[in-house]
Amino acid sequence: MRVALLHKAGLRSFSAGAAALLLAGCAGDVKGVLLPVSASAPDTSKVTMLVATTRAPDQDAGILFSGERGKPAFAEITVSLPPGTRRKVGEVQWPSQLPGNPETDFVTLKVDKLDRAQAVSRFHKAVMKVPKRRVMVFIHGFNNRFEDAVYRFAQIVKDSDANVVPILFTWPSRGSIFAYGYDRESGNYSRTALENLLQDLARDPAVGEVSILAHSMGNWVTMEALRQMAIRNGSIPPKIANVMLAAPDVDVDVFRSQITDIHGKLPRFTVFVSQDDRALAVSRRVWGSTARLGAIDPDVEPYRSELAKTGITVLNLTKLRSGDSLNHGKFAESPEVVQLIGTRLVEGQPITDSRVGLGERLMEVTAGTAAAVGTAAGLAISAPIAVVDPHTRRNFNDTMEHVGRSVSDAGQATGDAVAAPFEGGKAVGR
């Protein structure tokens, strides 16, 4: 009964969105976009980034690194972005088929896997070419595949017009909303590797200044790495000048504890919050948290006094509108905010897991039910939506493979509950 009621509530918000999706066309969601293309187009832009990762290598050259955990590895990747007349600031234009078209799509031009010594050498050559030898490290959030993080960071670097050496730190995320727990533990698995990267940058005489940009669950990884660094060193090195926390999926009480453990002078902290962040609202319910840092109202107590005391700047994006209906990636998709990132860096100083489909939003509405009766029920509820939404469909199919035979078993146990919403409909096939 509860499943049926939740499903009906979700359908009310789904109907208008489904129609919009169907009208939007059939832009696909393909795998393997990191396989370099040979085609080129005039007036395109290029972003070359260094990558440090704790993901395991993938045998598919177009995927490069999987969502599983591995030893620290390095790469250099060059991404081509469509001409400015063919895209809007804040957009990542994904290819609908392979190979992608450089005139209309983000495409990969070059991929070099590197060992540590090669990565250091490439970095030194790059950092000597930028003013004040500035570096920006980006740490993505929950539900990001490797290519998601690469293309999103390329968009941020381009749209912010930040003249920096971009370094992507990407930790093992399976790119599925059903892998929240796995992703969270992967963050714990990766925090020391991120600390080691930041320690190396702070000690490198070639580096002038380091800025950190983290999003969503990536803020947990970031704060833990900074906390460890401060405990190990006695403080955070002054070269780490700016820490930007976008939509941080971190419990407020835990954040207080992390900040308390960081002795000495803090870097310039900027927190991007939004009280209408639907993804953080779900996270709060899942964890039983009083509040997630990224959803606080900085104008009310005790947050107002505490933030003022620590000198942390908060930008409230609640009234800002962007293309992200979850309101979780405003800092990357809003032209005003993404350009503010570059401005802050020029003056001396948030991104998204936004590839979440409409069906996944309904899954979030039914998250409580799915947790109570099993993953199979959540899959059954969202199956019809997965047909019309390519982003949802990919994650849905991957999860179906992972769940396997347990889907049919759990489906029988919950058949009565989910039957009512599907009356008059047909089962979804492959």
C-alpha cells in the first residue's frame, strides 16, 4: 500500500516532465566517450587536465577507469568543447553516438596514461606557463562515472575562464544512485590519496597557489583529507589558499568537528548552499542527519554566528535558477556562479553529478520505500520511467545486472504493493 501511494504521488510530478523528455528528442547516452577522435572543427576550445585517481583501470579504452577501487594512477586528457555559438555556459553536450561530433559535442582528443614521474614532469611544464603558477584541484561527488567527472571539469575550467593548471582527483564512484553506500566508503578509501596529492602540491616549489573545488560527496573526501593534513603537519600549508565547497553532502555536526581539528590559519573557505537542494534533502533522510551543510540557511542561528567566527564565507544560491531540476549543481550550470569561480581565482580565488535522470528523481522520492522493501521494489517503481530517459536507463540497466536474480524474488514479495500503479499497463522489456 505504501509503495502504491508513493508511486501515485511521484506520478503527479512525473507526467509533465515525461512529456518534456519525449519532446526533447532522443539524444542518447553512450559509453566510451573517452576514446580519442581524429576529427576537428573550427572555433572549438580545448582543455587539458591532469588526472589523479583511485579508480581501477578499465580494459575499454573509451572508459579508461571504472567505478571499482584501485591503486593510485595518473593520466593526462585533452577535451574539445564545441564553439561558443553552439553551446551555453554551464552545459555539457554529450555525444548521442560515437564518434562524437566536435562541432556539437564534447569529445576527447588525447589520452595519455602516466606513471607518477611522468605526471610530475607534465605538471611542471604546465604550471610554469600560468600566472602565479596557480593550480585548481576538482573533486567530484556521488554518482559520477569517470567520464562524467572529466567532461564536467572541462566545462568548469572553460566557462570559469580560470587561468590555472586543472587537476582532477577522481575517486571510485559506480555512477549509480543505488551505490550511495559504496560511493561513501570509496570516499573514505580515497581520502589519504587526496591528502598525498595536496601534500605534494604544497611542497612543490614550482607551485604558487592551490585552490580546491569540491562538490557534493566530494566535500567529505576533501574535508577528511584536509583534516588529516592539518593533524599530520600541525596546520594546512599556506599554499592551499582557497577551498570551495559546493553543495556539500556533509553532516553539519561532522563539519564542525572537522573544522575544529584544523589548527592554525584556515584557507579561504567558501561554501555554496541552497535550501531547495533536493538531493541533499534525500541524503539527510537517508542518514538521519539534522542538516546537511549544503542546505543550511546561513542567515539563521547557530550557523550565522559560527560561520562568522570561523571566517567562512557562504554564498546562498537558493533563489538562483539553473537547468538542474534537483538544484544540486547550480554552481556549475549557472553562468553567474561558474564565472565567479574564475573571478575569485584571479583575485587571489561550486559542480554536478547532474547526469541524474527523471526516473532517478522518482527513485529518490521512493527512497524510503526502497530501503524498507529492497532494491527490487525501487527498480520496479521506476522501470516505466527508465524507458523514456537515457540517463536513467543506463543506471537502471547497470543496477539490474548487479541485482540479478534477487529482483524476481523480491518482486514476487512486493507484487501486490506495486500491482495497483501498473494496472492497465505492460511490463517493461529490454
